[in-house]
Amino acid sequence: MLDTARSKNGVLIRLTDERWAHITEEHCELAGLRLEVVETVENPSRIMMGGKNELLAVREVSGGKHLVVVHPELQSDGFVITAFLTSKTKSLNRGTPIWPD
């Protein structure tokens, strides 16, 4: 199954089965949250620039936990690299904010 989402920049972002398997192997707590990952790309509360020119779409999911979806945006499309949950917002605040600006 292939899920897609439009980023805030209007770029189509793909989430493939291969990437989803990788994400859930590394972060088993995300196993039932595939739709939330797609939703975070489409409707983040904020977007930060990552260390390797990838974007970090961030959205609070519950009780101080934030879902972070890492994805590059190429000219015509992009893809989800990984996703994870964190409550360490200090580390997220170190990145360069992209949206809202």
C-alpha cells in the first residue's frame, strides 16, 4: 500500500510499505499510527529544517508527546524517511523553523 500526502509546500510526499516496515521495526510504538504519520505531513503544527536538508513535520499527538515525520522535498515529490515520537521538545526547538514563519 502506498500512502501520499501533500506537504504545506504542495509537494506530494510518499509513504511506502518498505519505509513503514522500517519505521515500525525501529519504533514499534508507531505500529498503529500510519494515518497519523500521513496526517502530520499534511497538517503539522510546525515544520523544522533537519540537519541534512530534510524537513521535520511536527504535531502533538497526546499528553506532551510529539510525532515527528522526517522527509525531504524534491522538486516534484518527496518521501518519508522515518518517523518517531518524542517528548523532548528542547531538541526540536534547536532546528531552524520553516513553517509557520
